[in-house]
Amino acid sequence: ETEQSVVFPALSDAGAAEYKYKAVRAILLEYLGGENGEIFNCVRQRHGLSYSASASVISGTDAAALYFYALTSHKNTGKVSDIFSEISERLAQGKFEAARSSVSDRFLEALCDPAEMGAYAAISQILRGEILTPEEVAREILEVDIQEGREYAARVFSREFKFIMTR
């Protein structure tokens, strides 16, 4: 039986009540997570170190945690952890300006599908009380203040704690 591990670094963040950085967090999650994201690209595609890798957020009213994770073999946990740290360092320095336009483009691309459009309309109605078009959301993304984004990234990505579990 092959020994498997999960590398799970989490970064403390403000909760849902603090709306100020919501758009910046959404940009970073889109940039980091999923099969098109920076984490999957660095850990899985470029280095072949994991079965799965992404980023997500767990949020309560007053506190949240933005986290990276990778399912990997025990021998790769150190390398994966190092890659996560490199990504965090880049983000803490505010080097994600390109992510903003990339996310906007990817968002518009994904919503060319009518089913995706319908799902997003329903979600935006529930979460925001209004239905936004993909173009409106893309415009909101592009209007995010980069300095505000840098402040958010410096705060969040400088306080990391790591959790590695092996089975």
C-alpha cells in the first residue's frame, strides 16, 4: 500500500462581515485554485508532485482561513510545502496584477456556456440580492484597487501555518 499525505497550509483572514477585501480574495482564489490555477499548475502540472492541488477558503462571520492543499505521497510533502511558500511569498509582495486581468478573461470565457450563466445568475441573486451579467462582474474585477490588493495579500500571506498529515 502506498503511503499518502496531504499538505495543508492555511492563512488567517477576515470573516464574511469584513466586506472590504471580498473582491481581492475572489481574484486570488480564482488565480490560485482549480485546474487552471497557479497551485495546480506549479504542483501538479509543472512538477508532477501531487494527485490534486488547489486553494479554497473556509469563512465564518468574524474569521476565515484561506488554504492551499495538495494530495501527494509522503516523500513529496517537503517539496510541495516549499512551492506553497514560494507562491505565498510572491503574493505577499503584491505580485498578482496580472492575475486580475487573467481572472477577468477566464471568468468571461467560462460564462460563455448558458448553463454556467444560469448558475452564476442564481448564485449572484442569492448572495448579492441582484443578478449581475458576466461583463459587470468582469468590470468589477478590473476595478479592484491594486494597492488594496497588495495590503490584503501582505496581511494574509505573511501569517502561514502548516499542517501535514500522513496515512
